[in-house]
Amino acid sequence: MKNSILFLGCTLFLTVTILSGCQSSAKKVENAKDKVEDAKKDLEDSKTDLYQARQDSISDFQQFKKEAEMKIIAQEKSIAEFKARIAKEKKEAKDDYEKKLVELENKNSDLKKKLADFKDDGQNKWISFKTEFDHDMNELGKSIKDLTVENIK
């Protein structure tokens, strides 16, 4: 008797579970359509977000480029002013300063070329380039400042 009640209960439970788990074909199609609509909406949102991110990246690069070009021009001006000051120096000191100035001018030109040649290949490369370029620019600025601050004898 216990076995038959247990068997009947299990059979009833399985039947209810199977019937409640079954969906009609119309319901499945409707669910699939809803999922497709959601996926399309997500795709459009992603495209919009990607476009906005690219626009932000482009404007960020353009702003950075303008600032870097201004710094490069300022450094060129400092080098030119220092050249004018050392024109009155003794030959030995003048030769030493001119060698250093040529080196600094080359570094400045390299930075200018590096900035002009940069191609946007993604956010990670942009961040890496920006960090490295800022570091190089600051080092060059310090070198120019240290050279021009030295007392001319």
C-alpha cells in the first residue's frame, strides 16, 4: 500500500513537472523573437557607445597633439635663444654647448616626428604612447632647462 501511494505520488509529480515545463510552439517563437529584439537593441547601443568612445579618443588625441606641438615649439624657441646667447662664448665652451644643442635639437625633432607618425590603433596603444611621449617630452624639457640654467662662462 505504501509503495502504491509512493508510486502514485511520484508519477503525479513527474506528470505535473513535465506538463508545466512544456511550452507551446507559439510561446517558444514569441520568446525567440523577444530575444532577437533585445539582441538587436543591445547591438545598436553597443555601436553607439563605440562611436562615442572613438569620437572621445579622437578629440583627446587632437587636444594632446596641440599641447605637445606647443611644447615642442617652446623648446625650439628655448634652444634658439640659447644659441644666440652662446654666440659670444669662447670657442671651447661654445663647441661643447653646440654639441649639446645639436643633441637636444635631434631629440626635439624625433619627438615631433613621433607625434606626427602616431596612428590610433586602439585605446591601449594610445595610453601607452601618451605616457611614453609625456615622459620623453618632460625629460627633454628638463635637459633644455638644465643646459640653459648653467652659467655661461
